[in-house]
Amino acid sequence: MPNYKYTAAGSNGKKVRGVMTAPDETALYQRLREEGKYLTASKEVTGKRTSGKLKIVVVADFCRQLGTLLGAGVSLVRALSIIAAEESVKPKVRTIYEEMLRLIRQGVPLSEAMERQAPAFPELLVGMLRSAEVSGNLDHTAKRMAVHYEKEHRINSKVRSAMVYPIILAVMMVAIVVFVVGYILPQFSDLFATMGELPWMTRVVMAFSDLVTNYWYLLILGLAVLVMLIRMVLKAPAVRLAFDKRKLKLPVVGKLLRTIYTARFARTLSSLYGSGVPIMSSLSTAADTVGNQYIVSQFGESVRLLQQGGSLTDALRRIDGFENKLASSIAIGEETGNLDEMLDVTADSYDYASEQAMNRLVTLLEPCMLILMGFMVGFIMLAILLPIFGSYNAIEQSATYY
């Protein structure tokens, strides 16, 4: 069916714009009337409509509103209509909501309607709501996932804020080097040409300056090819596995990465198990959100141990890459019979630890970049000054001799 970009008047008289799928304009008019809107203009959109991933903050807001409305006794169709009619919703997001609403009115389950909008919604959320539809606690699960994505958004925001200064330093470092090598150094080329044997540092810097000045396009092309090759190599399962394992063994950084991976796993496992998903399925699903192939590759043995009647504590202790405190905390939950509560406490604890780890990582990164910047600028300045001082010394010695 074709997609129509429409303009309609809402019940309050305000203009509403969006995109809706309909067999024809008559059907489009009828569907908008059912939603309390009056069609004023429409245009068929040619080509396949595609949508990217929704932002985490949008997903969190959707889950929060959905859980609140369903918990208040509002029907699913009415809840989605209210969410889609919000003035703050962007047109592309409203289009996704309206398409979901159309599918649900045809009898399609919410999880399937969300899945058809792929990759708009995270797979974890779709799977959680699918399980909730079976158990009948859709409102509770939606609220829990809202908390999950709100925490993820908060952590991501803090990471982006913390990385602003290092990014500025990196940009300044590149800009300074390009300016010095591409503009300042060529001014000395005629002077250096009149001198005899130049120091090796000067020869290296001038050769790099010639490369940047005359063959900058080849430098950019070579850098782009190098990045593409590295990405292709890292996609190989064996290389990715070895690379992710090596990251965990790095000094200082490896410890911080283990904390971040543990926090991510604990938060997802807490959300899954607290929403009523069986522990076996929760463990497998949470493993996919860790972001480290070496850790994920070890979960097969852990799942088999659980299937054989082992405890979750023993299963997690076998995994190399998580903090030891994770298994110890879960052991307390299993012994007391409050595993869901203990998972919540553990997830909150590691969320805080993850934030602190990111702050330490950025704190470590800043002086390293400053030292690197100082070394590069100092190397270039020394390469320029050495032959000049050498020529002055030669002139002074010649004058003394005569």
C-alpha cells in the first residue's frame, strides 16, 4: 500500500502533519476521522519508507507513557492514540506510532507491530513486551523498561559530556599539527635547502610536510583505506574474539572496561528477570547486550550448567570478564530467596560504579593527550631549531677562525 504525507486539523483546530499507509485517499480520510482528525491535504510518498533507530530517550518516554496509561486501565489502542497525538512527538516518530496503531487495530500484537518497524525499537524491548503479552503484565514490563532505558540514557549522556573535553583536545592537536606542517614548515624549506646535512629529525619533519602539502589527498585516501581494512579485519569472529579478550587484559583500561561490561549485564538481567522472564532466557538475552564477544562466547557453558541444575552464582563465576562482586552479590540473593531484589540493588551499584569508571577513564585520557600534544609540538619545534642553531654555530666558529 502507498504511503501518504498528510496535513490534518485536530479536534483543537491545530494542524497535524504525518505519514500514514492507506489503500487510497478515501481510506486515509476515514482513518484520520477515526482519530479525530480532519484531512486538509495529502500527497503520496514515492519510494520505500525507511526509519532508523529511535533515540534511547524516545524509547524510554514511549515505555513510560505506555506503562502509565495501561496501568490506569486505558486500552492499548487508546493509549497508542494518545501517545501518537502528543505535540512534542516528531513527525517521523509519529509515523511509526501511527503505523503500529493501524496494525494493532487489525489484530496484530503490540510486540509484532513494533517488530515490523525494525530497526526503530531495540530487540530487547520487543522481546520483553512479547513475554509480557503472554504473562499479562504489559504495564509493569513497560514501566520497568522505561526505568531501564532512562538509566541507559543517563549514563550515555554523562559519557558524552565527559568526552567533550578530550574530543576538543584531539581536534586542537590535529589542527595545530596540520597548521604547523602544512603552513609553517614550508616557509623554512628554502632556508634549509641552503644548508648542508640536516639533522634526522628535520629530514623526517620536512618529508612529512612535503607529503601533507603535495599529496594530502593520498594521505586522506590511505587513512580511509586503513580504517576500512581495520574494520573488515575486526569483523572476523576469531580476530574480534582475540581483540575483545586483549582489551580486558590492558592495564588500567581493562579494569574499567570490566566494570562497564558488568554494569551493562547486571542492568539488563535485572530488567529481564524482574519482568518475569525465566532466568535461562534472561541470561541468554542479557549476554547479547554486553558488547564483548569474548565474554559472550563463555555463556554457552554457563547456560548448560544452569540446565543441569547448577546455580546462577556458579554459572557467572565461570565467566572471565565480569567483576567477582557480581557473583557474590547474586549468591546472597539466591540464599535469601530475593534474587530479583538483589539483582536490582546490584544493577544500581554497578551503574554507579560504571559512571565512576568512565570518569576515571576520561581523567586518565586528558593528561595523556596533553602529553602527546606537547611531545608532537616539541618534536616539530626542535626539528626546526636544530639546523638554525647549527648554522649560527658554524658562522660563529668561522668568524672566530678568521
